[in-house]
Amino acid sequence: MSKIRNRFKILLCGKKELMDRLRTVVARSPEIHLQYASSPGFLPGRALFNAPDLVIIDSASDAEILREAVRKIHSQLADTSIFLISTSANHHQVVEMMKLGATDYFVFPNDNKKLNDQIRKLFDEWAIVRSQENFTRLQKKAFDFDQIVGNSPRLTGMLERAKKVIENTSLTVLITGETGTGKEL
């Protein structure tokens, strides 16, 4: 797996000055990878090329291009959060963008703390899911059943149940049987 795939990806879109100021708000972490798009028109293609976990868009863009970008990203990458930022609140635009799939709207720089808190929340959720995926992958690798030989219906059924148990990390299992029957496998 490449290093970028193992990082929380944030795609920033807007004017360079605002993106430079916004970059100071985004939590610094080696697990966060920042990507950039200069215009909402480029966002859907950029997002599909390397799917971000979060898109932050300057809402002071052409309204029609912004609507289309939010609509496309939301329809093609439903798990990606979309935050809009603006230097002043436009309630009509907020409502419209939320209907199209935007997740949240922030007035910049007034909402810096709130924006950073929301980014941190998304990052923490991402880290938990990533940790669970890694644990499951390691468990499956550690507890594969390649060394078990046999194809009886009882053995096959037992192996299927064991595969389900491995995925549920909260269960405790007691395996009993006579010495030499292969319980450790």
C-alpha cells in the first residue's frame, strides 16, 4: 500500500491566499495529506483520481460550477465529507449546498476552531476505521486455515464459524478436544 493511501486525504479548493490561510487551520499530522485544486471545475476529476476523505471548498466561486462540483462529488464519492467555507455567511447558498450533499459550512476565519474540531473529528473516525481494518487484516493473516487439511462437512462448517468469530474481536472462544487433534491450528 502506498503512503498516500494510508493517510487522511484533504482536498482544498479555492484561491491561493485563502487556501494558504486555511492550511494553518488544518491540523498538522504526518497522517494527513493535503491536495489542491484551483477551481471547483477541476474538483470532480481530481477527487475521482485520488479519492479524498474530506473536500474543503471556497464557496466564493461561480455558483453553477460550485453546485455541479458538489453534486458530482456527493454522487460519486458518497463517503467523502464536503465542507464549504466563505468569508461571509450566505444562508441561501448554505441551504442549497446542503441539499446537494455538502456536509457543513463555515465562515472563515470566524469559525476556525469549529472547522478544526470538525476536521479532527473526521480524522479520528478515519483513524479508528483504519485501525480496525488493519487489526482484521492481521488477524486474518495470523489465523488463516491453510494448514488445516480436510473437507468433511463438519470441518468445513467449523471453519466457516471460525472465520466469522475472527471478524468479531469482542468474542472469547474455548476450544476443547483430545490431545493431538490439532486444536492449536
